[in-house]
Amino acid sequence: MKKILFVLIVFILALAAGCTPGEVTQVEIPSASLELSVPGLNPALNTTDANGRVAGILLGIWHGFISPVTMVLSFVNPDLQMYEVHNDGSQYNFGFLLGAAIVFVFLGVFGARRR
């Protein structure tokens, strides 16, 4: 039963990864590339995206919740981003961290029940 639940959760998270921030792109696997970035100012802060929207706390929670799956997929597709740059600042950041924390709390609760 636990294996079925685990497979179901992984399947749902894989489906949810289609809602990751950014534009739809084709998956291209380069022969070898390495991209490095450092934290800094976000020039797109409080600016709208192509659809005229700015990500708030609810999208931050959602993007934080699906961040483990998004991270794995971003290794395959370098155009896929974990973080929405068109956000409203501290509210989106809080939502992102809250969503990521929810994932790890659920993993800890389900992992503790294995005994």
C-alpha cells in the first residue's frame, strides 16, 4: 500500500511540474554545459509577465511545493526555472519557502511512520 501511495504521489508531482514558472519550451539536452549564477537584485521584481500577471503568495506556495520535481527537471531542461522572476517580492518569497517546507514536513511525517 505504501508503494502505491508513493508512486501515486510521484505521479501527481510529475503532472504538477507542468505548472512550473516560465514559458513552454522544448527539451534539448546539450552535450555539455555548465551555468553558474549568484544571488543579486531581481530586475523583473513587481513587473508583469507576458500575460500581465505578477506571482504572489499563492503561486509562491505552489512553486515551493513542486520545487523538488522542478529542480530535477531543470537538470534536463536548462530553460526551466525553479523560481518565478515576475513576483511581488517578500510575499512570493515567503510563499515559496512555506511551500518547500510543507513538502519536507510531509516527507518527514510519512518517513517516520515506516516502523
